[in-house]
Amino acid sequence: MTEKAIILDEQAISRAVTRIAYEIIEKNKGIDECILVGIKTRGAVLARRLSDRIKQIEGKPIMTGELDITLYRDDLQLKHENKEPQVHQVDIQHDVTEKKVILVDDVLYTGRTVRAAMDAVIDLGRPAAIQLAVLVDRGHRELPIRPDYIGKNIPTSSEERVVVNVIEEDGTDGVTIHRK
């Protein structure tokens, strides 16, 4: 796989997180009834960054949680019979009933990960709403899922792969497109 282009650098990611934080606050008229839920691994990192930024803006913390979803995807070149995402761990310490749950992920592609995350949240209770924040929307949806907050739209071909790196996991921040 060869790198084709750098889409977002460290500063662009930081600006996108800040913009999304403001959009979340504005759309929800504050954060009192909101829970940020990051989809591991990089979505959880982005959710923590959003949480920190929202706390700076609002002067109080937002409720948070995490979901661990293992993917069996073609683009990861794994040979598994089950190509559906599976929820392996839910770490949400707050009651989601009547709350606005904001799922956070790094890349939105087919929508299957988000569907699995929504199922996991609904298993915990009946949220008032489920919203979606993604750093990158690359298109190619297989399910009718649309993000509420987007860092950057990146039209891609199915022959390309979007790679998100975060300092906390990879030692550097950046989003690149690679050609298979």
C-alpha cells in the first residue's frame, strides 16, 4: 500500500476537533444532557479530545464513554466468515435513557461500525437521540447513516484506504490516503 496524499495534518485535526466541539454545543444548546461515546481505538481518542475541548469552552465536563467494536472488514484484509462488526466491550458509566448520545469515530465508510455502536447504545436504554461525529467521511455507505458532525469529507475510491494516526496511539497526528 502506497501513500497517495496527506489530507489532514496535526493543526488541521486540532481545528476540526475544535469546530466539532462548538457544533455539538450549539446543536444541543449546551452539554447537560449529552454523552460522548468514542468507538475504540481512534474514535475514543478523538472523543477524549472533544471532551477536553468542550470542557475548555463550557467550563464543565461532558459525560463520556467508550465502545470496543472489532471489525471484520474486507479493507483490513482479514479472512473471517463474519464480516459484521461485533461489540466486545461497552464502557458507559452513565444512564443513556433520555440523553443525547454522540458517537465519535475516526472514519465513516460503510456505516456498519456505527450501526453496531447504535445497537450497543440502545441495548443500554432509550436515548433521546443518537448523533454521529466523525473526523473523516469517505463515502461509500452501505447503510443509510449520515454524520451530524464532520471534520472533513474526503471522496475516495474503493481502491483507497483512509489512515488516521493519532499521537496517543501512533506517535503522530495525521490523515492520509493510501492506494491499495
